Amino acid sequence: MTNEHLWEAMDQTQLMIARINRSLRLGTGSPLINFIQANSFSGIVSNILTDSLDQISPYRHNHDQRFPDLKNSSNGVGLEMKASNKPGKGGESHNGHGGWHMVSCFDLDERSGNILFVHIEVAELVGHIDELEGDWHYCGSTVDEETGSQRTETYYTTGRGTSKLRDGSAYLDTDRVTNWKHWQHDRSYPIPSHSPLYFQRIDNRAKVPSVRNPNRLVLWSTAKSQLNDIDPLWPLYDRQHLLEIGVPLQLTDVIRPLAP
């Protein structure tokens, strides 16, 4: 799947939700979110995005079984889909399956009922049967004492699983998600060099090449300030983009080291 596949599917999903809401507002005066629970609305967003990816990308609906939602038509790799209105959110599942998962986070305009995707996370997670509480934590069924309603048995990603998803941020709207640089990361799981949070693993006291003069070493805390002056979104950029905005190669090697 390419970035272009994902962007087009996001646009198509947003457009479809807007069309549904327009029809409902014309007929009833209210958008879809006013008729259903928030978790059901997220499920609809997830289903429409899944269908859009089926139409646009190499991934196709998986009709053989309930998991995963999509399968790559060429290699059979699965992709489970979820949607949420909370950026940076971890995964949620009824079974805690292993494999590739995508969590699509959106902003909701409650007046119009329309959505705007603000964060897309993709990661390969370890199933609970393969490694006990490695990437999934089991939350058993409980009964609300006030309402008497029973909560469904669910699996939530552990700190490590949520960290993996955040590391796999395929899209992030930094105008709307302003706290992303401060997301916590599970210390037991090393931050991979492709992660937008990789800068968190570099000690502020470490000596690194200066942005202005790469032959001169400065503290990493100083280099971060220099980088912020150039472009505050630098943690999101790959090696080529860092070089294009003027980050010297020596410092690029620190921020986005080449895979061993």
C-alpha cells in the first residue's frame, strides 16, 4: 500500500460521510452522529475506510473469515481496521489477534457530523496467544452497577502495542494534534529509527553535529532548538526530506540513522 492509496481512501471516506450527513440533515435536520452511539459511528467510519481501501489499494475485503478485515491480493498479508476519535489511541479488539493493524483517528464536527482524519497508525502487533500480554491486554466482561449493562470482553493494546502503533504513524495532522511530541513510549520497547518519536531516545546531553556547523559538536538539546528554528515538524521527516530543509548529513545520521 502506498501513501497515495491511503490519502485517496481517506478522502473518499470523508466524502462519503459528508454525503450521508447532508442527506440526513436535509431530511431530519440532524447528522448521523445524533442517531447512533459514538462507538457505532466509529465502526461506520472504519467500515467505509475499509471499503475505500478495497476499491483503491491492493487490499481486498476478506470474505473467508471475520479476521482480518482486508487481505493483500498479491501476498495474502492481512490488515485489521479500527477507527477512533482519539489521536494516538491504542488498538482495541475482541480477540487480540496478531498481525498488521491500522487505527484511523478522526476529528468530528458535531454540527455537520462530518469527519476529518488527523492520525493514521499502522503496526504489526503480536497476538495474545503468541506472547502473553506482549502487545495486548485482556479486559474481562464487567457489569455497570448503576445501569446494569454488561461490558463486552475486549483486548486493548499494552504500552508496547500502543507504542508500536504510534511509531507507525503514516499520517499526522500536526495543526490539530498538537501533543504528539509528548506521547509516552514504552521503555521496554526500543524506539525504531522510522518513528516520529525516535528523537525521544537521544539523550539531551549527547554531543551531536550542529545544524549550523556540522564540524562542531553541540548538546542534543541545543541541536533540537536549532532544528525547531528550521522546521518544527522535523521529527516527521525521512532522511531525504531532512536534507532538503538544510539539515547536514552528519546530523541526519543521528535523527534518522540508516538501518543496519
